[in-house]
Amino acid sequence: MKNNKVKKIHVLLIGILLVLLVFLTGCMYKIPEDPQTFMRTIQTNGLERSYRIHIPPDLPQNTTPMLLFVLHGGGGTGAGMERSLTLGGFNTLADQHNCIVVYPDGFEKNWNDGRKNVSDPAHQQNIDDVGFFTILIENLSHEFAIDQNRIFITGISNGAMMSYRLACEMPEKIAAIAPVAGALPIDLLSYNISEVPISVCVISGTHDPLVPWEGGLVGFPRNPRGIVLSVPESVSFWVAHNNCSTPPNSTLLPDRDPADHTWVQRDIYSNGINNTAVILYTIYNGGHTWPDGYQYLPKSLIGRTTHDINANTVIWDFFSSHPKE
């Protein structure tokens, strides 16, 4: 009887992992291919790296557009981030406001976000993803005359943690980050963190089963993937880093979709150095999901997706109002 129960658990876990694999490999596209998104490759540190770039069809000549990087989660792809999770929302906003959007691909579908003892090749081989983004920013800045005060990064999960690493190591090149469903890896605290202030918008769910709100081990209990601070501790780190004012200006946002059984609180820490700010969107009952995005797996596995806010527009509005000074 005990052996049968163990076998059933193993089968269930294998099934979960297979479903995750199907999603994260980018096969479950929810919108058609965008004709203004192009696949490119670049050589860096002896590796060929790929990325998708969305160029607005009516981008004016002699302009200095904003540059936005959107990073997929562990096991994902840039295509899946563009066409499934965000449902093409950033492309629509970019076309309206003349912004270049880039969906890069991690090394073998993962980012080296600084966590130790993580088994994927990006971490095991210590891939220089900071160098990858440095070269990308330099090349795209030259090609499109990018506004150097308006370079932004957002991402989910492993992509969120990669945005934290970039904020720690190269904030002189980035105006702001917006990590979703990710917390600050404790291993980054031992890095030589730059003192340059940077605006941060954190969006996380209190019932995230993979990146726990209260901090600790990331991932499934039998396959942990590093350790993170709690979400409140991650926010406090950046509040202190930017010397923002406390306590925050807190607002309980309207419950626009009672059926999703979530609600959202926004905490704004303002008046940081060089007008930086830190904002926390707490998704009560929210899971490992992109707000108002695609519910890529059942709630029983990844938790709930809130529809009280739209992550695309919230992040866009935050970035638009927080250029580097």
C-alpha cells in the first residue's frame, strides 16, 4: 500500500513537471506572431545568444526611444514571455509610445541570477549574463539612439531575480526594474553592490508556491533552487539603498474582479536619492503568476492570477514616471 502511494506521488510530480515543461518551452502561445517582432542573435563570451526585438512600425526618425527588457522565468523563452504570459501587452504599449522592447533568451532557458547551488546550466557554468546585457544595451543604444535615462528591465520568477542582479551590478545603465513573482536572492548580498540608486517596483503574491512570500527555499521542496529573502525584506533592502522615506503611502486598490478571490495593496516609498522610488504591489491570495496575464497552469499548482491590476500597464506607468536622473 505504501509503495503504491509513493508511486502515485512520483507519477503526479512527473506529470506536473511535464506540464510545466510544455508551458515553459513556449509551446502554448496565446496570440499570433507579431510582424514587428524579429529574431536576432549576438555573440558574447564565445556563445551565440538569441533575443526577440519588437520595433514599432512608425518609429520616428531622429528619435531617442525608451528601451525595455522583458525576461522570462526559468525554463521559459522570450517568445513565451511575449506571446503567452504578457499576451503581447508590452508590444501594444510600445507601438503607442515609440519604445523598443526586447525579449531575450536565457542560456538553455535559464538566467544566472546569482543564486548558488542551482542545478541548471546557466548557474552551473556561471554564464556571464551581466556581460550579455551590457553588450545588448551597448549595441541597441548605438543602433536606435536609445535614451540612456530610460532603460528598464522587468521579468518573472528567475527573470525577476535576474533583474535584481542587474540592479545590484549595473544600476548606472538602468533606470528602474520591476520584478514579478520573485524575491532578492540572499547570495546577491555578498556581491559588490553598486551604490547607485535605482527605482524598483515589486509585484508579488502572498500565496506564491514557488517563490515564497516569507522567503526561504525556492521551488519544490524535493528540488530546491536557492534561497531568497522574503518579499518585504527585498523591498526594505531597496528602500534603504535609495534612502526613501518611510512609512509608505499605502492604498488598498479597488477589487475590480471579485471572482478571482484576490485583492491588491500598493505601498509607495518615495523621495529617494535622485527622485528614486520603491513601490510594492502585494497581491493577497495571489500566486506565481503575471497579474491579468495568462493563467498558464491550474490554480492548484501555481496559485491565482489577479485581475485587479494589469501588470503590463502598472509596470509601464512606473517606468514612464521614473527615468534616471
